[in-house]
Amino acid sequence: MTPREYQLQIEAAQLKEIDKKHAIHEIAWASMAVEQTNASGNSLKFDTFDKFFERDYKKAINKIKQEFNPKAAVDIPSEVLVCQ
């Protein structure tokens, strides 16, 4: 295995871990959505999955991409980076 192939394997493994975390967070969000509301008790604390995890997911992918290939980093819209 060449050093470049090894690097691609490491990148793939890290991206796979992020995808696992994404799936876990989707399950957690679905569970939270049926149970948790905001302080006033009339609406969900996170009304969409994107507000719950998507920003962190995109940032984690971007970090991995920048480490291995800065040109392949994904664009993160500014509205995603702003804490909602």
C-alpha cells in the first residue's frame, strides 16, 4: 500500500465514523423530538434535525477534508455556522 493509499484509507475511516455519529444523532433527535420541549413547554427545543446536529456534522467533515485534501473541503453556508 502506498502512502497515498494509506492516507485515503485513514480519511475514509474518519468519514465513516462521522457518518456513524450522524446516524446516532438522528436516532437521538427522533427520541428527543417526542419527549423534549423548550422551557415554556409548548414547542420542541430543536424543531429540525439540522438545528440539532447538522452544523457539527458539516464542520467535522470539513475538518477531515481540510486535513487530507484542502481543495475537497465542503462549503458550509454561513447560516449553518450561526448558532440558531
